[in-house]
Amino acid sequence: METTKEYPKRKGLKSGVRTEFTVIGNVKPGHQQALREAIKRRAADPRRREDAKKFGTIHEARVTLIDNDTRLLFCSSFDGTWDKYIDDFAVADNAVSQSFAEFWSHVEGYPGITDPSVRDWLTAHQYEATAYDSSYPEPTVKQIWKALELQHAFQQVLDNPEAEQALKHPALKPLLEQAST
């Protein structure tokens, strides 16, 4: 019989399948410029977008230096549980997880993503939104990608002159009406 590890309830409001995540930490004195450069360098990394797809759960994420560059703000939203999300950063070896590790290494007290105390540290520095909503709360990241791939494939069919006769079939009328809006 397989057992699942039980985790405590975590901060983070939900909107459908999405959970919001906001963490703020104090930047180590003298690390402001290095952190700013790391953020710019990581944002320009061409692997970033493809590596984010490997996670398959991140809707969006952003980092911001606030309070005159003395604090780092990290906000994201994701599918799944808080603990799985954190685990993904700990086990992945790609541009996204490396960025997360590098940014937080410039913050006071951050133990490192693989340190057993990281969950406690993140929880202590996490702020739950007062309100959280999403324009599309139900689809997961993977469902959104699938819908976009389907839309692209359907557009290729619409653009193919050889498909004209097949597209006249009455069964396709609702699909074609939807495509034209």
C-alpha cells in the first residue's frame, strides 16, 4: 500500500486549479547590484522559456527588487500543491531552478532550496494575498498548452486549400463558427 506524505496547510489562495505564491526577503547588504545583474542576466537566458515548460505547472513568475533594492519580491502562480511546487525547484536542474537559487542566495537567511529547512524559511517569508482571482481559473498550464497546439493545428487546416471540401461538412459547422469569432 502506497502512502502519501502529509504536509501542513500552506499559505496561498487558490483560483480554480491555480495557487498564488508571494515571498519577500531582505537582500544581504552589499548584494543589491549583484542581485540586479543576476536578475537581468537570467531574464535574458534563452533557455528560460523552454525550461519553464519542463516544470509544466508555472503560469507566471516575477521577481522585483523593492524598497530601494533592500528587499526581493517573488510572485508566481502554479498548478498543484505548494510542496510539489517547491520540490520541483529543488530537483530540477535547469535555467528556472538555477535562477530561483541564484536570486535567493542574495537574501538574508535563505538556506538553499535543497536544505530541509527551506520550507520553514519560505513559509516564514511568504505573504498570502488578500484577494486572488484568475481570468481562466480552471485550465492547467498543460491544458492551456494543448489548447494552443490544437488552435495552431486547426489554423493550418483552415489555411490549406486542399481542406476546403472537408471543411464544408455540416459536422464541422460549430467548430468553424467558433474559429471565426
